[in-house]
Amino acid sequence: MKRSGRKRLLTASAVWIAIFSEELQEPIVLARDDEAAKAAPAGFVIYTEAEVALLLTATPEELREVHKAKRFFSGFVVGCVPKSETSGI
């Protein structure tokens, strides 16, 4: 996930890959799409290619916040609003 962070490959298939994220300090799964995410192993927070594209401009702090929410809710990232745009809400 982190562009400058190191990642360690854990395991992979043709449609998903499990890596260790240095930024998040835990393993995650990167999946090609929603169908690939369904085929990924249980117990990981899974990010689809579309979610990763939305998070490319996220700060490390924002990425950790999103990750925490995904882990808790088992949800999906559907959009991103920079924190600076939500400070008055």
C-alpha cells in the first residue's frame, strides 16, 4: 500500500497477493477486483485494485485510519475526501 514502504510477499494467486505492509505493520491482501477478494484467504484485510487507486494520495495517517475502519467493519473504500476538506464538518 505505501508507495515508499517495503512490502514482503507472503503468498499469491493469479488474482490476489498477500503482503506484509510496513506502513500498516500487518499482512494485507491486494485483490484484482471484488470477485478476487472473495477468493482471498480469510483473516486478512483485503484491498481491491479500485480501493488502492482511491488511496494513492492518502497520507500514512489517513491510510492507517482507513485500514482500522476496514478491519473493524469489513468494509470497502468507495471514495476519499482529504482530511483538510472535512475539518469544518
